[in-house]
Amino acid sequence: MSKRVMNPATRVAAVALATAGLGASLVAGAGSAFAAEGKAVVPTAATASAAVAAQAETQAHLAAQVKAAAAKKTVAVKATAVKATATKKAPAWVKPVSSYTLSASFNQGGAMWAHKHSGQDFAVPVGTPVKAAGAGTVVKAGPYGGGDGPAYGNAIVIKHANGKYSQYAHLSKIQVKIGQKVGAGQRIALSGNTGNSSGPHLHFEIRTTPNYGSAVNPAAFLRAHGVGI
Ligand SMILES: [Zn+2]
């Protein structure tokens, strides 16, 4: 902001000055009438023009002030709009890893699994940050799949408000505890290659219960929540 922007006290003074300026003009006008009768014309005229100049300057100041106030208001409105947009855009669901190569998909058959593949695999180097796909509460976190079985290695299960559970497996390092609340996109672990794993990757499931055997298609679930993988 420029120094020309007046504080309220200055504004009162400016208004007073403007009023005084008007008064001075009137008085000067009366003085001029007198001057025409033979008194000193020049000083009176000078006073009049000084008053007009003062008035003009005051008006310029007021105009600048109004302009500045308007600009300030626009900035405030814009800032509010940006904030509202930012709040609106906070995603409820995110990808569990940012950068990956999709490997085994849901229901895929193969020698690796006793039945069909129960999740979506994201091939990532060991140590890749793993994020909670959605907000929720950690209900399982530990080795042996957090209780689901040794094939999962170190694993986490999060309970979500919509009644679904997300599971993250083969982790190298678990960074949350059972009972902990997490936000969507919050880092919960580092990926790894623990358990029955053919190479470094994140195994990701969406379940209808906390336990093994209740998995649904995680890619379809994410897609239905606006997250393409
Ligand atoms: Zn898998």
C-alpha cells in the first residue's frame, strides 16, 4: 500500500480541510468583491487559488483513498474465493502411491496366490512413501499382515467412514499405530518386499470387513471415488 492511503484520523482531517477549503473559497469570493472596490486584489486571488488548490488536492486524496479501499476489497474477495476453492478441492480419496507401475490386478490368477489376487499391485522401489487412500482409523498394523497371515508381510488396515477398509501390504516400515486417525493422503508407511512378494511393490486392497477374504476390486472402488490409476 502507498503512503497516500490515509488512516481514519487523517481522513477526518481531510474532510475538515475540504470543508475549510469550501469556506475559504466563499470568503475569498466575498473578498474579491471587496477587492474590486479598490483593495489589494492579488493577495486575495492568491488565497482563493490556494483554497481551490487545497480543495483539488484533498479531492485527489479522497479519490485515491476510495480507489485504494475498493482495491483492498477486491483483493479480500479474491482471497476468500481462492480459499473456498482450495477447501472444495481437498480430495476425499487419493492414490496410495504417487508414482508407480501397475502390476498384478484384482482377481488375476497365478501361482503367487492360493485363490485369485485379492488386490491391486503397484510396483514401486522399496522405501516409497505409502499414503492412506482415504481418511480413517488404523485398525491393523504389524507383521504377518497385521494378523491376516504371513503372505502379506508388514501390513496396515484402515477403517473408513463409508464402512469400507483399505489394506496396504509388503511394507518395509509401518509408520502408524492401531487406533491412530489418518487423513486422506497422509503418509502411513514405506513400501517394501516383505511376506510372499515377487519383488518390491505395494499390495493394496479395499475390503468390506477388516479381514482377509472380503476384498472388492480396488481399482473400480478408486475410480468410483474419482481416482483413476
Ligand atoms: Zn498383490
